[in-house]
Amino acid sequence: MPEISRFFGIVVRMFAEDKSVHHRPHFHVYYQEHEASYALDPIELLNGSLPIRQRRLVEAWAELHLEELLGDWKLLMDGKPAKKIEPLEK
């Protein structure tokens, strides 16, 4: 699964799915032993869990980069590689 961003120990990934299964646009987040999936537009937790601090960071990052995330989803659905997205910084 391609990594599109990494910040504060959080890894964000997005991947293309089989055309026969068309889920909502979403991305996956990994932090230590935690995993979560987030929908785009609106940004909401679909499943999994993160510690509250990391959840807030991911949601803020996703709000700031929503257009880029949607663009990456489209690229992946068109069979093209996703682009890296800038991480949150201190």
C-alpha cells in the first residue's frame, strides 16, 4: 500500500481497489499498534481507532489536504500512482 505521508509517527497510506468493489474514497492510518480508516468528504472515521491526540492530528491534516487526497484517490482509481502529500509540521 503506497505511503502518501508520514508525520509524528503517523503513516498515511492509500491504495487502489479492485474495480468490482468501489468503496467511498478513503485512506488508511497507522500509528504504533493502532490502525484506522478515514472517509473523505466528509472526513470521518470509518473503522479502527487511534489515540485521541493522533486522531486530532490526522483529522486536521486531512482537512488541510482534502483536495490533494481526493486527487490521489482519482489517480489511483485511474490506475496511476498517488502523489506524496506534505506532512504536518511543528
